[in-house]
Amino acid sequence: MPSPAYDPERELKDLEPWQRELREQFPIITGNSHLAYLDSAATAQKPQAVLDAVHTYLTTTNANAARGAYLWANRTTELVERTKDVVRHFLGDPEAGRRDARSGVHFTGGTTDGLRAVARDWLAGRLTDGDVILVPAADHRANHEPWLEVQRLLAARGVHITVRELPYQESSGDYDHRAFPGVVDPRTRFVAATHVHHVHGGDMNVHRIREAVGPDVPICLDAAQSVGHLPLSVARLDVDFVVFSGHKALALPGVGAVWSRDTRGPAFRPGGWQGTPNTVGIASLEAALRWLDAAGTDRIDRWTTALAARLTDALRRLPAYQVLGCQAGLAAGAAVQRRHGIVTFRHRDIPSDDLGFILDSHGLMVRADDLCQAGRTDGQGSVRVSVHVYNTVQEIDRLLTVLGELA
Ligand code: PMP
């Protein structure tokens, strides 16, 4: 985490030669330099290495996995098994590379699909009458609805569980850890949390949840906005499930993974018959994670955090705009930069969807709506700018010029 003396301008200057070389590897970006893609929290663009991996797989090896024992089928099965280990390695799992690894990697359709699988195929069978689970109520809907579905499913069988909201503080964009003792009790059996918030870009400090619930309660982490954006270590986070989407981590849509371990409960296994896996997606995921690893997720985080800081700093000087979440951090002199490449704001007079149209007419592609945030019923949208390694200082400044004119 950046220190209070953090200087984003210096970061951007230091990393610029490194970044320029990486940006060159994204054909959709270099081929459209008149446009600025500022919606990577929704989905990320793909480097040439990922496009090549997809092409190579489909033109040399395409077959079904774990079915058939001929050359291409075997190679595809190997690809799937190898990519499980690439995922382990990428997530800092100490069992990566071990033939007897007890941690599991299961490929899914994405984060939504993965969280639902953990809810339905693991959690539902483990809860008994009177148990309590803690879930985020101001995070992505994908990390809220599956847990409520479990509650409904169990209620239909006469098992009544309590679903409590993880205390959350709008002003900081973080969970309110001081209020944790009020919701944790001896019947707490499970916590669902988010690693990096998709609206505010803040790290949700999951270590504080671990401190509050103690060593025995499983934690499931929605890492949709952190995998591929910053270094993530399951060893350090001490969580039991990490769920993410390939498409936000430079791979194709339609593939994701659930990483899990069996130290606080039985191993996770998706229920029922598993059909054909998304082998092309898995090929793209292998290439994407290797590419990210070589680029360095620490530097990617430094770059995207510094771009977000440049934007936040400038918006703070324009009273027409209100930056959402982390308001406490916006006090002069404080470290406002604790945003991992995501900044969400509103104009005080211009409705957010209008602002989105205006920015689009300037070739600035941002997200402007309710951002799929659970519990958001005020009908007030917001504008989200989210960056990845291919975005530049010039793109942020182009955005700021237009926002400045509208201020
Ligand atoms: N969780 C978070 C934090 C997200 O940002 C998103 C996607 N915006 C999701 C879950 C859902 O991901 P997907 O649509 O890939 O399933």
C-alpha cells in the first residue's frame, strides 16, 4: 500500500518506458489510439500473446479434455491440468508445482458462476439450523445473490440460517471493521468478502475479517477486480476460496476459476455432471496469467494505482465532482491514492448517463450506470473510470480536459 509520502507523478515517470512497451502488445489499443478504453473493470483488453495462444490452440491441438486418449485429446487434457498449476502459482499458493497439491482449482464460466458454485455445491450442504453467514451487501451483486439463494434453498428444506451484512462504511469505501464484533458470533460459519471493490477501487482489508472471525471460519474472496491487477497471495490472505474471471485478467470471456483448499472444511467439488470445459478459454487463461506474471503484477498495480491517483487528485480540485467512497482519504495531505485503478464519481448537476454519453462522444469509453452494485436502489448512477496496464497518462489527461470543461 502506498505510504502517505506517495508521489504518483514520480511513479508514472519511472514506469513509463516499461509501460510503453507493454501497451504496444495490445492490438485493439494501438489500432484505435483516437479512442481511450477506460472500462477495464468491466472487461480487459487482450495482449497479442493471448490472441496467439487462442489461435495456436485452435489450429494445432483443439479436442475435448479428459475424454479420449489420442494425441490432441491428451494435449488438451495436459493444457487443462497445467493451467490449474499456473493458477496456483499466480495466486501465490505454496502448493503450486506439487503433484500432491491439496488445494483445488476448478474452471468455471467466471466469477458469478464460481461464487454460485461455492454457494450451491459447498456451503449449502454444510449449514445447519441457526447458523450465521456474513455477506457483503454493498459489493457486486454476483457476491450477494448466491448467498441469499442458499438461504432460500435451505429454508425450503426447513433449515433456517441467518444472513448478516458485513458492516460497510460508505465514506471510506471499506468494510467497517470496528463494527465486526457486533455481527460475529459463535454460530458464524462462513464469510463472503471482496478483495478490491469494483466501485471504489479500494482494498477491502480482508485480514481484518480474519482477525474478527478467528482462525476456523472459511472466507470466500471475490477477486474479480484483483486477479491480474495486483499481486495476490493466498498464503498471506489466509482465505479458503478465491474466485475470479478470466476476461478481467486479459483472458477470454466465459472462463474463470475457483481456487480452494480443504483446511476449514471438505474440499470443494462442483456438483453434478461437469460438461465440456471451455478449453479455448483455458488456453487463453494460461497465456494471460503467464503474460501478467512476466509483466509483473506489482508494477501493473503501481501503474494503475498512480493513474487513478492522478485522476482523483485532479477531481478533488473540481468541486463539480464528487468522488465516491474513500471520502475520508480525500482530506488534504492524506493518501488519496489507495485505489487500485478504479475511480467512480458523479457530477453534481449532470446525470451520470448523460455524462457517459458526452464522454463517449469524445472517444472516452467509461461505464455510467448503477455498476451492478448490490443494494443500490437510489436510481442514481455514477461514472466509473477503470484502467489497466495499457492506459496512459495522456488518456487520463484527455478525460480530465473534458471533465474540466464540464465543471
Ligand atoms: N465481482 C466483482 C467484484 C466484479 O467486479 C464482477 C464483474 N464486474 C463480478 C463479480 C462478476 O464477474 P463476471 O461478470 O465475470 O461473472
